[in-house]
Amino acid sequence: MQEHVAPPLVPPTTEGSLADLPARNAASNPSAVAFARKEDGRWVDVTARQFNEDVRALAKGLVAAGIRPGDRVAIMSKTRYEWTLTDFAIWTAGAVTVPIYETSSAEQVAWILSDSGAKAIMLETPAHEAGLDEVRDQLGSVEHVWQIDAGAIDELTAAGASVSDEDLAAATAGIDRSSTATIIYTSGTTGRPKGVQLTHDNFLALADNAITKLKAVVQAEGASTLLFLPLAHVFARFIQVLCVAGEAKMGHSADIKNLLDDFAAFKPTFILSVPRVFEKIYNSAEAKATSEGKGKIFATAADTAIAWSSAQDTGGAGIGLRVRHALFDRLVYSKLRAAMGGQVMYAVSGGAPLGTRLGHFFRGIGVTVLEGYGLTETTAPATVNVPDRVKIGTVGAPLPGVGIRIADDGEILIRGNNVFAGYHNNDDATSDAVRDGWFHTGDIGELDEDGYLKITGRKKELLVTAGGKNVAPAGLEDRLRAHPLVSQCIVVGDQKPFIAALITLDEEMYPTWAKNNGIDGVPFSQAGSNEVVLAELQKAVDDANKSVSKAESIRKFAVLEGDFTEENGYLTPSLKLKRNIVMRDFQDQVEGLYAGAPAK
């Protein structure tokens, strides 16, 4: 049994809560820029003093509306300044935040609100309110429905004018670090979402230690980040707290289509994302270069970046590689960095394995990806690579105050200041997940000699072929999705004679790829049966197979019509595949792979 425990760098304490952070920052450095919010197409600074005043005013409005300590208040909105403002106002009123993805269905919203016993909900748009109206008869506990776009925050702020400072202080008088700060419902890849109860200490202790460990990222001169992942996800939520606790400037971007423009204007020094975004950045740059007749230059530049980064782990690059790297830095890498705002030095990645090639590529162009690992139940990060010791291909070592253990069957177990208090209204699930103080993640991995963790699969997703071979599909799927033509895929083969895959095509990338490969006359609707496309997909499969043994390799694949998306229910809001739903709905296509049907 492997085990690595990192002692905390910040002494544990029971005092304080998340509600203290805005006032603390306003008192220590009132004129510091805490946020920038987009108004009429331009970024407007929000100082620490202003943020604290906004938080307190809204918190008083919540108190005036009857929100009491311990009450649950839901937020359903895209990533925007008002999300963070409402979150801290809820804490300042002594209440508990229940985040809901703004893309959630009415049925999902009803379950979360009823299971959490939410007393109120802050919605964003009229469409959200219309969806809520569909299930309003199921929500007996909900007394207030507020809408951001209808001016709810201004109305609450005005109503809170009658609440005194003493009344507001009384709201948090009984709140300490052990109190529940939020109930985050898991994405629900299997079964109904469970409410993960995270305490104020889960966020604060982890943030305090992470800031100490990642000082070069969070507290560098002019440190800032542009948050574009959903704040309903624990990863973005923790970074929000990390920025406020570390006094790093933060902006919000809700529209991915405008992300590059927002990067250019905001100029973040670090960003956080999921691997799919990094894959898109690489594939789009490659496709653009190819369409401009510079495909070979880009390919050589990419190989040089990867080689230069790899050399950093083995004593450094030689003179020839350094010269080529410097040349491509002027010709290619600087333009890629400029597309991300020109100031980005670090990118924090989580949610799924990034892969060594992309890790080395981005470090080679001057943006070091700090890959980490964690779950909702661990307040996001349990491990992370740090600037002074990056091991590409791993998800880093445990953060201070966190321990990692590898069980005899390979399962990753976690304990520490980040592990949740329990599942809301579900003691049986809690006792099953946390045993002897260790949270059982369901993921499979291994620790190296330095305590760095490598994820190798998902316990519940292991495929066992008819020949008895155990196969972890995640690695193969990650390699396949890295190809510009591939949007999503699922590797199958449980109790079957060989491993196979179902693949969906990337409609956004296809036109550029088709033009670059001489088939721009072939419409996307016919791409799945085109010989050129199929040959390219076979190359992608062959490349993925290089990472596994012959018994684990993909022997056949089929291209599906349509895609796996959050909208059609095959992906969670954090872009995880709902494997059981896909296998249920595409059973015929899977069986076709093993019935002698040709690979399309």
C-alpha cells in the first residue's frame, strides 16, 4: 500500500469563516483592485472596499427577506460578478449556498432545491424563472425567487437599508470554520446527484495552504485570472475563494465564444481550464496554420516546444534546440501567448488527464500547465503540480494538509483538510464513501517515489474483456479526443472479445480540416462515411493504441451521427461522459461492432 501525506504549512484553526474575507481585504488594502466586471463591452475595476460594501449591502437584503443562519439559498446563473457577489453575501448572512448549473433541466433544479430544502433561489434570466415555474408545485420550501436580470440585487440592496450592522454581525456570530458553507450536487454520471456538504474550513484551510504552496501563481506581482468555467462547479468555486483569500484580481467571462477577446482585454496572468479547452486551443492553432500554408512550420514549432520542455526534465536543452526554440518563440509561440492575453504564465488544469504531449507543448510555448486532481468531495484540488517542481504526466503531489493512499486494488484514497463533511440527507452514502477517515474516490492511480500521483483509470469504468483483460478506457478516450476531428468518444468492450470505440465528429473543427485535406465539398452530414475522414480516424485510433498493449487496443470503431453534449443529456455540466446513458441508448451500435458489421 502506497501513501504520501503532506503536512499543513498553515496551522489549523477553528476561528473565522468565508464571510470574513471581504472585510479583511477592505481593511488591509481598500484601494486594491479585487475584481474587474464587464460593463458595456469594457472592463471596470472593483476595489476591495467596493466589493465589501456590495457584499454587506446584499447580505442585509437577504436578512431583511427573512434569510436566517443555516438557511439554504440557491444560485443558478452563468459565471458573472453577481454570482460571486451573491455567494459571499449568502455567507455574510450566515446562510448556505446551493449552486445549480444554469443549464440544468427543470427536473434537476426541482431535485436539488427540494433535497437541499432551499428557502430561496437567485436566478439569472427570465428563461430560468420560466423553467422553475414548471416545477414550482414541487418546491414547498422555496419562499423567494429572485432574478438578476430583473434587478433583484438592487431591490434586495434597497430593502436591506433597514438592517443594522449589529443585526448583520449577529447573523454570522454562530458560524465558524466547521459550519457548512455550501452544498454542491455532484454531476450525476450515475444515479441521482448527491449533495456534497463542504465547510468553511474545507475552503479556507485548503486555500491558505494552497496560497503558501502556489505563491508564485496566486500572489505574483499583478496576479489575475479570468474565470470562465461554471461557478456551479467546485473547481471554479475554489479558485474564486483562492483569489479572494490571496487578493488576486479576478474577472468573469460567461461566453466562451468571446473568450479570446476577453483574454486580450483582461490579460490574466494565470487561467484555469479543463483539458478539452487546451485541446481546442492547440487544434485551432494547428488548423489555422495549415489553412494559411504554414502547417509544416507549425508542426516543427510544436515538436520543438515539446522537445524543449522534455529537455527541462533531463538537464536542459542543447544549443541547437535552444536556438530553434528561440526562433519559434518569435515566429509562433509569442502569437499563441498573445491570443491568451500575452501575460499568462500558468494554467491550472483539472477534471480529466491532460496528456504529456499537450503538457509539454504548452510549457514549451511559455505557459506552464499545473495539472491537478480532485473531486467535489475534496473541495476540488487534492494534488497539484507546483511551479518549482512540475512532473508532466502526473497530477502532482498532495497539497499541504492532504494525504493520498493507494489501496491494494489501486483505488485512490484521500484524507485531509479538504475532505467533505458528508452527503446531505444520505448517511449511508457517506459511510460507504468515507471509511476510517479516508475518502474512497473510485479512481485508480499510483504514486511515484516523490509522492506525485498518476491517474490510470476509473474503478467503476474498468472494462473486462471476454478474455479476462482489464482495460481502463479513460486513457484511450483522452488520446482520441485530442484529434481535431474527434469531438467525443466512448471505448467499449466489457465482456466482449476485443476493445472498440464509438466516435462523434467535431462539427466546429470539420470545415477547416476538410478544406485543408481537400474534401471541403463533402458536407458534415456525410463526413462519417467519407473514406478520407475514416482513414484519418484510423490514424487517430492507431496513435491512441500506442499507449496500451495489443490486448487493450481498439480494434474497430464506428462514427455516430450527432454528438454527445450536455444539452442532449450525454455529458454532465463538467463535460464528463454519462457512460451508462450512452451505453443504454447506443446499445445497437455497440452490438453492431461485434456482429461483423463494417466499421463506419
